[in-house]
Amino acid sequence: MDQGRESRWEKDAMTVEIAFALVTAGALALAVFAPAVVFTLALPVSGSVRHGVLVGGAVLGAAAGLWRLVRVLLRFDTQRRQGH
């Protein structure tokens, strides 16, 4: 029995949206980080430069993934509140 305000369909939709947000955030983070890996593998760079490029790529990838996650979930919440 559902005692809350949300129906089962709404809870399922929220679960799907969270999964979608996580998957697309991970894909975007990987797409942003991948050029840093390719750069370090393709060009002969020293250890400290290699480390800096990989850390920079990881930070940018994490930021892009977090941005995507928040953006998708906020959009879903806005649409839910408007009744779409």
C-alpha cells in the first residue's frame, strides 16, 4: 500500500530518471577525460606533466559529470512540479 503522495508510477519514473542521469553523467565524464588519456599515451611527456594532464582531465571530467547529473535531475523536478 502506498501511503505517500507519490504514485507507484511517479516513483518508477523517478528511479528511471536517476539511472538515466547517472549513466549519462558517467558517459560525459569519460568523454571529457578520454582526450587527456589519449594525449598522455600519444605524446612523449614527462612524469609530472603526464600526472598534471591526467589530474586535470579527471577534475574536468568529474565537474562535467556532476554538472550533467544536477542538470538532468533539476529538469526532471521542474517538469514534475509543472505536472508534465
